Amino acid sequence: MFHVIEDKAMLRELTESILTDHGCDVLCFESGDQYLEYLKSPEFISPIAVLSDLTMPGINGYDLAIAIRKIHPYQKIILITGNADAYLHPEAVQQICYTLDKPYKPEKLISIVDSVTACHQLQLSSPSHAYPQKCNIDPLFDCQFASLNQDY
């Protein structure tokens, strides 16, 4: 299951279509505020990853990542943006597994989803297995989960 948060209907539907065509279950949300309501509801289903737009009305993607991590500290979060200003949000950047730049090719999104899913499956199948120090999404990426112990 993946959660997609995108305020533009066309982009939300496109992302959902790419993921469902790839065999993923997807829940979509129109805003970060709508997602936070769902996150706090008893109907919440934990996803493999949250894919969120950066620039949205209401709470932006950076602040949403921080809010998600306060509730689910080990949630994998992918930020999708056409205008990242990471230097303005160093705390938020530490909450994000990966940033996908718009426009993106469907193959890039699928590659990221496959890598995050593999990481998730590895942890489910062997809770004592340590996360890799280097993520196969991006060889320069230091996985923020690498230092986790088996309490995950």
C-alpha cells in the first residue's frame, strides 16, 4: 500500500495510475491536511511509503513529513517536487527517504517504489536485519534507517 498526496488532480491520478499499473495498492489524498486527518483516524492503514507533493495549499510536504514522523517515526517518505528548497528545511530533509524531481519518468517512480518496497519487505521478513548503509535508490544516499536496531 502506498499513500499519494498531491493537490493537482491530474498529477494525483497519473501517479495512482502508474503505481496501480505496476501492481501497487494506492490511497490518494488531495492535501496534506486531509492526509493528517486520515493519519490520526482509526481507519488508518499503514503504507509501505508516503509519496507527497512539496507545494500544496495548507501544510506543505516538508512540514507534513515532520508531522508524519512524530506519529510514525519509521515511516518511509518520498517527496515529489518541481522546486525543492531543501536548504530552507534541514530538519524536514532528514525525514525524507528520497526526493523525486518533477517532471519524472514513470520508470524512475517505479524504480524508487521497487527499492522502498524491497527495503520494507526485508525488514518484515527479518526484523533483526539491519537496513543497508547505502540505499540502492541512490548510491550517494545514506539511509536514515541504517542505524535502527531490531525494535523497528
